[in-house]
Amino acid sequence: MMDLLLFWTPLLLVVVSALTGIVIFIAGERKARLRIILNLLAAVLKVLMVVLIGLLVLAGHTPEFRISLVPGLDLVLRADALSLLFATLSAVLWLVTTVYAIAYLERSPNRARFFGFFSLCVAATMGISLAGNLLTFFIFYELLTLTTWPLVVHTGTATAIRSGRTYLRYTLSGGVLFLIGLIWLYGITGPQDFIAGGTLAEHDLDHRLSLQIIFVLLAVGMGVKAAIYPLHRWLPEAMVAPAPVSALLHAVAVVKAGAFGLVRLVEDVYGPELVAGLGMDLPLLLAAAFTILYGSVQALRQVDLKKRLAFSTVSQVSYIVLGIAVGGPLATIGGIVHLVHQGLMKIILFFCAGIFGNLLGIKYIHQLDGVGRRMPWASACFTVGALGMIGLPPVAGFVSKWYLGAGAVAVGREWVVAVLVTSTVLNASYFLPVLKRIWLNPPPDQWPDEVQVSRIEIQALVGSAMVAALLALGVGLLAGHPLSPLSWATAIVTEYFP
Amino acid sequence: MTTEALALIVFVPLLVAAGMVVLPRSWLGLLIRIGLLPLPFLLLIPTMEVVDNGAYRVVLAGHDSPLGIVWLLDPLSLLMLWLNVGITLLVSLHASFSFPPSDQPARRFWPLWLILFASMNALVLSADLFNIYVTLELVTLAAIGLIAVEGKPAALRAAMRYLLLALMASLLYLLGVGLIYGQTGVLDLYLIAEHLEPAWLTITALALMIVGLLIKSAIFPLHAWLPAAHGNAPGPVSAILSAMVVKVSVYIIWRLWFWTAGDWDLDSAATLMGILGGLAIVYGSVAALVQQRLKMIIAYSTVAQLGYLMLLFPLASTLAFQAASYHLVSHGMAKAAMFLAAANILRSVGSDRLSRLAGIDQRLPLDVFALALAGVSIMGLPPSGGFLAKWLFLEAAREQEAWGWLVLVAASGLLAAAYLFRVLAVMCLHPRRRLRSDRRRRAPNLASVAAILLAVGAIVAGFASAPVLDLVAAGLPPGLAP
């Protein structure tokens, strides 16, 4: 019985969302009530299943599903501590985003298509988080590209189609490099599962150059989704998608898949020691550091609220990469925990941007004057997210930055601290003026495009943002709790640096 | 038992086709069922035979070659039989709606359809060169008849062009057969090798036969007839043409190359074939990218996808054989699905011009979905049969350190993505005007189901590869066996 449970639960976690998506497609556009019930049910079920798997892992089991695709080549879904961290983040934020999206898209056309792909997208993300080897990761990584494209082009305007094309151009090309790296790597090592600390050290002597090239190929393949400079261009363009999609792309699914993949690559495929031994940590670190500063500077120049948030994402996701590239336990903890923290904070910001845009027609930053008086709750949430991004305690972002900085000093890379400080200053200078507009400037006589919506809709929209804000505050305040993301990340990193 | 079963697999559809011409029209529906439905069950007997004993030689009517008909049932021909039966049955489901037995064109369509089906079954079994010639002619003529069956001017022109080129191809092939027969007095595909030295005359003979077959399988640069023929034929016909008819000629080339001339040194020719394949992939994809009609895009996509089957020649290994065979299977399903979906769209909108297809996904969600699913396999993205085939190709190329082929296979998926996403993007675009929806007949839903089933098959092939790959591994040509 236990064996069956351990075998099937990882697959079920993926299949639940995939099935939901398919049923939503079949049910069609008109069955709105069925769709809402299914969406919520599946999202709740998913959280419960993640909890179940979490309990199994805590009890010392390793749930693992394995089938053979081609003789000798396995599809492996396995729950370890790192995959659980990502799976939990995705499952929780998905529940919140589902509520938000149902309210946000009320009355808009093509909802069956939207929610169908929305669910397939969760399925792909779950697959990425549970992937037990690089091939499985690749399969779901490409599946994620395919399932998010319909969401990016959802509005069907010419701009959306163009952004969709850019998105595909970047992600599919990245996928090709990934595939070449993958097939090359398997040629040297044979198929290998993810193992904490990596498995490639023994091949170092014979295949040094190959391993370096493969690392670059794989890192670029993942760096596209993680939006590392200069592979980030698709991300700001993808802003034409509806707000829940942006929230999802930025906080949970696409960019996170890239960052998560880099964590896997460094920690579980190569191993931090080998990455340093091959001299690959410094280029990765420089790319991350540059992206952090570049993203912040670009964010500063944007006048469109969503674009500013997009470049902020470019910058923030690189904190994760920075953490693993710096090396050493503390910085790695900072990077991994930022995977969660950035997700929570960024989703708040996008939820709020969506609320302002949808209800008041606000698109540009200068239109935000006095929003705080019109929508105090949403503005409060936005403030929490923005302050967290700057790194103000006690919001979650502070914890990440603290660990990153301390970790960099611990391994003797003090200049990284300078990057972090500069980035913080830049973060403050692009978020604080926004906050000033929201709270201190007087509201205009008329909002750009105010629409009347039902009370329950507003409650759902603002409620989701508030839940996310509470979570972001919670993980910062309770960082010392044994089940907090920080403790979790610490436990994961202990395996990498015994 | 096996002999009888194989004979029935070929002759039941033929006899039924003859019956359709003779018997009254009211029998047509029944005859279609008799001609098609028993086939999968009959095929179980040869399957058992292959599983138990490997290859099986059939001498029909007691005359061994060169006079009689000799068939060889081996794992590879069994795979082709299953593929043909499976795809033909699913496409027939669609055809039973686009050519309902009560309509006039059905009287012309169904006999030809069954002749095509039977002659492809006979072709993949045939073990001697002359037999191959006869069945290949039957396949071609039935295919041309089917392209022209609705009598539309564009289709008639395409059929005429196909006919002329196919006849030329047959002559080249026959000339080659004549030369070889004159040299050896043997026609058996698997026995000629013993009597034949790679002298210039025999090499010329082989080259003539292969060029003839390359024309029939529309390999670049001999593909010129394909897009118009496949793009203008009725939906089910396009599906079977792209999924099966061009493939069986490639299959015969494989037989000639790896079995008949298996121990010759053909390295430079193999590279040439591979380069043709590479050019086909690039040219077909780029041409697909500039087409304005959905069916033409899919037809050019076939030109491109056939190129992968040519990569077997330079790579020539167990993995490459598995890769090429798996590509044949998954492309067969995916491409048939695409053409059926396109047929439903064409029927509903009245045109398959891309400019008319904006927003079509809301009206025909099932068909667009089938098109997209099949597209995933064509692009070689996971999870799909197309991806596994691509993976095996990559492994084969890596095994031989053939980096050029590796990069080509890895990157060419992007070209397919470019032309397919162009189509999907148009379909997701919001229409400026409302579509004139109810003027034309809507394609019946079961026609969409056939497309969906085939597309899902191409995706599922990404998970259940073991039976096919094991079968191929058991039926490798003598020179390649691991």
C-alpha cells in the first residue's frame, strides 16, 4: 500500500492539473460554473497533495514515479526537499492566482481556452519541480513553453501575437541549446538522476572541455527562461498578457523554472565544487550580477507600470542565480530561499497592477497619483511587495538579501555586497516614487478608465493580493520557524555542503 | 495459417473494391466495413508469427521467384502493415463522413481507396523487384485517381503533373530492374546480393531504381509534384498520401540500400542522400513558411519531414534505424491528423487561406486542438513521438560523432515551430469581422474525432515506444545488427 502511494503520488500531482485542463477544454466556454468549481477544486486538491507528499518526505520516504520512455531512458518524478519547496510555492500561489484569475477574467471571452492552458501550465510546472533527472526536466520545461504561449497571446491582438512570437523565438532556441547540451552530457555520463552534490566530478579529468561547453549550453538554455541578460528580452514584451498570466510568468512558472533549473544544474548535476573547479562559477556570477544592475536600471527608466515590474523581475530572479553562483552554504541558502520570497512578493505586485489596470484603467506610473485613497487595501498590499523588493525588514526580501550578502563575504567575494547595495538603492529609487504617488499625491478628478464591477469580484481580486501579502510578511517574520522557507532551504543546502 | 492471413490482408480489400463496382449502390456501406474492419484482427496472425519466429517467407501459388509472387514478412514489414492498417482505418472514419456512401462521389472514392490500401499492404510485403514495380504502379495510379476524385480543376492539374512524373519514375525504376535481371537472372530482393558484384552496371541499375523511388517519395529536389497534389486532394486522401504513400517508396529504398546492397561500400552516396535530406528539411520548412494556404503549409511540411527519413543513410546504425522508423510512425499519425483537421477547417470556413482563419479556434476548437497537438510532434517537442524520434536521431549522431547531423536535427525543429506557430498565431488572432459561420456545412463531429485520435496517437507515441522500437531492433538489416 505504502509502495503504491509512494509510486503514484508524484504522477498524480502532475496529472490532476493536466486532467483539469482537459476537462475544462471539453466542457467548453459556456459552462462557467463548472469551470470555476473545477479550477478551485483542483487547486485545493493540489495543495493538499503537496502537503501529503511533504508529510511522506518528512517521514523519511522518497516518493518516486519512474517509467521508461526509450529503453535505458527514464521519466522520473521524485519528491526531494528542493522539489517540494518549489512544488509548495507553485501549489499555494496557484490557488491564489486561480481565485484572482477567475475574478479578473469575469465576462471576458475565451475563458475555457485560458483556464485550460492555465491548468496545463500548472501541470508542467509541477513536472518541473518533481523532475528527477535532466531529461524529465527538459520534457516539462518545453511543455511549459508550449502551454504558456496560448496564455501570452490570449488577448489575440496583433501586439500579443508579436510578443508571443518573441517569446517562442527565445524559449524554443534556448530549448535547442538545452537539448544539444543534454544529449552531449548523456553521451559522456549516461542517463543520471539528480543527486545532491552532483555526479560529474569523476568525469572531470577526461572531459573537462566538453563539460565546460555543456555547462554553458545548459545554462544558456535555462538562462533564457530565467531572463538573464541578454536573454531577457521576451519578458518585458510578454507583458501584454492578462495580469494573472504576468503574475504567473514572473512569480511561479516560467522565470522560476529557469532559475530552478539553474539550481538543479549547479547543485544536483555538476555539484558546486565541480562548477567552481571548471571555472564556471565566475561567469555565471558576473552574468547574474550584471543582470541585477541592468534590470534595476531599466526598471528605473520605464513609465509603464507593468514594464517596470517586468524589469524588476529580470533583476530579482538573478538574485537566485547570484546565490548559487557565489557558492558556499550561506549564499546558496539565500538564493534558494529567494526562489520562494521573490515569488511571493512579485505576485503581490502584479496582482495589484492588475487591479489598478482592470478597475481604474491605470497603465502608467504617473496615473497612480492618489490611488491609496481610492483603493487603500490594494495599495497597502502593493506597498508590502515594493518594500519587500527593496529589502526592508521584516518583509521576506530582507532575509534573502541578508543571506546573499553574508554568504558572499563568507567566501571572500566582498564585491558582491557592493552589487547588492547598489541594487537596493536602485530598487528603492524605482519603487519609492511609486509609493509616494500612491499615498501622498492627490487623486485626479477622474480615473483613466474606471469600470463598475460587483463587490464579490473586488473582494476576490483584493483578497488574493492580501493573502499573498500576508504570506510575504509571514515568511519574513517567521523565518526562524522550522517549517519556514528559510529553514527548508537551510536543510536543502546542508545536503550540498555537508 | 500466416500465408492465408497475409493473402486475405491483401485480397479482401481488392475483392471488396471489385464488388463495389459491380454490386448495387445500397451495398456500399456494408462493403466498406467488410473491406476494412476485419484487417486488424487478421493482422494478429502474422504478428504472432513474427513474435514467435522472426521472419516468414510466403510463396504464393507455389511458384517461387522469378515467376511467382514471393512475400517476406519480417519485423519491419509487419510494422509497416500495422501502420498502414491503423492509419487507413482512422482516416477511413473521417472519409466515411467526407464521402458518405449515399453520395455520388463515394462510388468512385471507395473502390480506389481500398485498392490503394491493398496495394500498399502488398508493396511492403513484396520480396522481388518486379513485384514491387507492379504494386508501386498500383499505389501510384490509385493515389492519382483519388486526388482527382472530386474533379476540381486544381486537383486535376496536380494529378496530371503527379501522373507524368510518376510514370517517368516508374520507367527509371523498371530500367534498373531490367539491367539487374539481365545481369543476374534473379529478382528476389534478398537473393540478388549473392549474385551481384558492385560493378558500374549494377551500380547504375541501383541508382536508376533509387532515383525513380526518390521521385515517388518526393525527396528534395524531386519533390515538385507533392505540394500541389497533397495540397489540393480531398482531406482523407491528402492524409493518406502524406502519411503513407510517400513513405512506402522510402521504405523500398531502405530495403534496396540496406538489404540488397547491404554489404556494398556506399559511404559517399550515403552522405549525398543525407545532404538531400538536410536540404529537404530546410527547403520544405522555408517554403512552408511563405505559403498562404493551410493545406499547402502542411504539404510542404511533408517535404521537410521526409528529409529526416534520409538521414538514416549517412548515420546507418541500430539507433538511426530505430529513429527513422519511429519518425515514420509518429509523423504518419501527426501528419494524417493535421490534414484531417485542415479538411474540417476548409469545409467549415470554405477556404483554407490563412487570412480567413483568424479566430477559427473558437468555432472549431477540436480541430485546432488536433492541429496543435499534431504540431507538437512535428516540431519534435516533448512529449510526443516526434520528440522520441528526434532524440534517437540525436543519440545516433552523437554515437558516431556526426556533429553536423546532430546540430541539423536539433535546430531543424525551430523551422517547423516557425511555420506551425505562424498558423496557430493566426488562428488565435481576434477576427476583425465576425466569421460567416452558418453558411457552410459544419464538418460532423466524428470527423474531428478522427483527427483528434490520430493527434493523440502521435503524443502517446512519446510514452509507449517500447513495442515499436523492439520490433525495429528485431528486424534490422543484416549489416546493421548490433
